[in-house]
Amino acid sequence: MAAHIPTIGIAGTGSHMPETVISNEELAKFIGKDGKDAAWAREKLGITERRFMTRLDPETGFPVADADELDMAENAARKAIANAGMDIKDVDGLWYVSCTQKGHRRHHFSSSAFELHQRLNLRANIELLEMDAGCGGAVHAMSGARKLIAGNGADNMVVVASNAPSRYYSDWSSYVANDVYLSMYIFGDGAGAAVLRRSEKIFSGSEILASFTAVDPEKQLMLYEPRGNHPAPLYIIDGRSVAASFGIYAKQALEGLQASTAVDLKGVSRFYFHQVNGQVLMKFVEKAGLPKEKVATHVDRYGNVAAAATLVLMDEDRRHGRVSEGDLCVFCTVGAGVQYGAMLVRL
């Protein structure tokens, strides 16, 4: 008798976006340089504002408090678990994705995942994983979680992605002095979560139909290293390389997905692309011939929230009724590494 191959779907989603809105004008007051003002950020990046976990001091421009990405991660995870109709004790696995872990204490030994496990008061006997990843991390984590559930007999796994770059902007003058202020315009704080579960346990029968993941270690796109005379590392985005590479890797991700499942993209109800920036994303959408109305976006309001972006997009769509049971949705991400991938989901 052939072995039963379980199907896994998305049982619940959750997200947390900070309330503090940081406009281009507020940032440009402190970091605007060589004509790179608020209007430039809006025109060239398609970003008008972003969310930070803390407001900026109006005199110095520095965050008035220290941000902790796990505060957002915990909130998003609890919402996703509740949305899935599950109790905390029912969680069989947790996969945490971030590249902005707070302080040196949580940068090693999966310490952020362990602390999130403790905050959520999860059982001891679960799968616990942490991925130090940027914008491409969520699809890779969900793809891996799907395979783990199918292979180890678990019922579910929670994937949480959180991004809090604002805590690293406590000395924005270093970013300006070293010509890497682009990162401050682009990135924002936020967290998203999804519960992956065996489809027979999901009321809607949601199913992840296919996934494709890949890497290109010859590219980086993002660095975290000292620059100039500044001893502490800075988040440095290679803007030119991102603009030139995003479409190439996103196209490869979609082609890889189509090759694995023969999906007709015309039948897809909603696309969740990584929110690289507004201009680069919409140029790719137009070139790929995708209907703009089917492409979810929030980069203009939230900035780029790294791995959390696609999870937040789906959660907002589900909460606002923009997608319905049975709809086909595609995730597609490209991130530092390069790490890229795509996933086809039926809700």
C-alpha cells in the first residue's frame, strides 16, 4: 500500500505593525543629503512613510527608546495561532526569521527563537528553528516547514518573521557620513506570522500546492559591516544591484514554481511579492504582464519590512476580505544572499 503523503496548508495568519508613522519629511530633516530629500524618496523608491517601534527625537532624530523585534514577533505569532483556532499547547513547531535580532546576546545559538518560545510558553517537545535571513527568508522557512510537517508526523508549525531596523539607527549620522542612508529610507519595522497545518485539520482545506527555493551565493544585495571610521556595523543596501537583480531572480522563482506544478498565473487571485521598493516592484509587475490589481502592496505605507512583508500582506488581505476560500495565491521573494523562491497556495 502506498504511503499517505499529507497535504499542508495555511491555517491562520497574524501581523503586527507599529503605530508610530515616520514620514519621508521627518527622516529627510536629519538624513537628507545631495538632493536625496523626501520628494526623492517618494519618486525613486515609491515610499511615502514607514513604521518604527519608537518615535524619533525631534531635536536629534535618534529613536527615543530601544526597539525589540520579539515584541512584534510575539504579537504576530499569538494572532496567527488564535486565527488558526489553536491553543498555545497545540503548537508543534516554531520557525523564527529575522536579521535584526536585539543585541549580541541574541545573535547566536538561536537565542531569539528560544526567547520567543519562552514568551509564548510553548511545549518543550517541539521543533524550534531560527533563520538569520533578510527579505527572502519567509518563503524558504515556509517551504522547509511544509516538508518538516509532512516528514515528521507533526500537525503544525508556526513561521514568524520580524524586522526592527530602527533600533540600529540610534546614530543616523554614521549612515549619512558613510553614504548608506538609503537603508534608513527603505526599511521599516513590522512582523508577520503564518500557521502551517495539515490540511485535514483546516476548515477551509487550504493547501500549499508547490514551492520553489534557490540561492545564488555570488550575490549579496545587503551587507552588515563596519564602514569608514565607524566601528559598529551598519545595514548597507546595494541599491543598484537590487534594482538590477530583483526582476531576474523573481522571474526565475516564478518560472521554477511553474515548472514544478504547471500553474497558469492567469488563474492566480493574488500575488504577494517581497516589497523591495515601489518602483522596482511595479516595473517588474509590468514587465511580467501581471495585472496590477492582483498584486498586493504596502511598501508605500510601511517601507520594506524584510521577511515579514509577504506574511503581513496575506494577513491584511485575509482580515479585510480581499481573498476568499479557494483562491490561488502566489508568494514570491528575493532577498540578501541571494535567497529567492516562490510558493503557490490555495486558501
